[in-house]
Amino acid sequence: MTHRYRGNEIFVIAHRGGGDLFRENTLSAFTGVEALGVDAVECDVQVMKDGNLAVIHDPDLKRTAGMNLRVRDLDTVSIKKVRLEGGDRIPMLEEVLDAIKIPVVIELKSMETVNSIIKLFDRRPDFLNRSVLISFFHDALLMMKQKFPDVACGALIAGFPVDPVSMVKQCGCDTIAINYEGLTASYVERCHKGGLRVSVWAPNDAAGIMGSLNAGVDAIGSDRPDLVIDLINSDQRI
């Protein structure tokens, strides 16, 4: 279900599964925001020592589990024993894709994720049409597009490059994923004229969300996807 704001389609994405509503990057978060009516969830993946992909933002467990352990030093069996506050555990990417039906935006946190993602898609090609790959590592995106030409990809950008269109298209993408702070309608228009979709991360209050909507973006990734939906719906009632 794609939402609409003043005639334009808006893709509402639950950033880290709605990190201000649920424990971030957990199965309970992803299933919870799916029930809220978001269009997609966003998650982060890190490679473990056995090559499998853990859904966790940080390279270590200090912030989320209070443990001085690195994800890359753990395997699937050991990481499944870790319990986060509230009893949630760290899921595998395959578990997330199996648990929900809506698209999953997957941030590749390093170049090392590429081989693991390729192996997963080779084994589970049914995941391809529900996966959107994003990364600051544009070489990783280019490699994925070369291997899977039909996979959807978005280039994460820090700042506002003078020529965003060529930068994004060089890595085979048609979406720019950019920080909402400082974004203007004229910059969005520049991207649109070059054939890019514009996705922003991560406005979490009304001012940031409304600013992004009024700038004309195509997608909003937020830790408060419920607020994004409420603001869009409120505008429809005016």
C-alpha cells in the first residue's frame, strides 16, 4: 500500500523497523510496523564469521546488548543465544524476509556483506523482488546490480553533491537516499529531472517529516512511521 500526499505517491519506510516504537532491528519491530500499514521496513546487516547475515546496526553488541563482542567474531548459533532488553534476539536476514510480506530495505554496512547477500539470493531467489539494497559503499551496490540486474538499489549519500544524478547512476541505482536535514525542494527537483527517486532518512518529528513531504520526496524512512502516516492522513482530511 503506497501512501499519497497531495497527489504524489509516498513510500513510508520503518527505519530499523520503527526504532522509536519497538526494539530496533527485531522481528517484533518488523511484524509490528507491518501491522501499522507501512510500505516497507529498513534493516541493517552485518556479516558473522560463518558468513551469515545478522540484522543489527552496530558492528558490536555494546549498545544493543551491553556485551563487549563484535558481530564478525560470532556465528549464527552463538548470536541466537544473545537476548536484548525485553527478551528480543538478533534475527538473521533470512528470518526477517520470511517473517513479513512487505519489501525489506537492506543496508549493506560493509563491502563484506556482498558475498553473503549473493549466496542468500542464489539460494532464495524469491527474496529478490522484495529486497531493496542501499549502502554508502557504492561499489557494493554496483557489484549487486551486475550480478542481479533487476534488484532495486538506492545509493546512500552524505551531504549534497553537485551532480547527484551521475553519482547515483554510476553505481547502477535510480534512487538517492539522503539525510533529510538541509534538503530543499529545488534539490529534489534536480534529482527528479535526472530520473532519480528521492528517499530521506530519518525525520522523526512533525517538522522534519512535513519538511520532507513538502520538499517533494518519494520516500521517507523514519523511526516514527506511525507519525508519517498520521501526518499524511491528516492532510487528506483538510
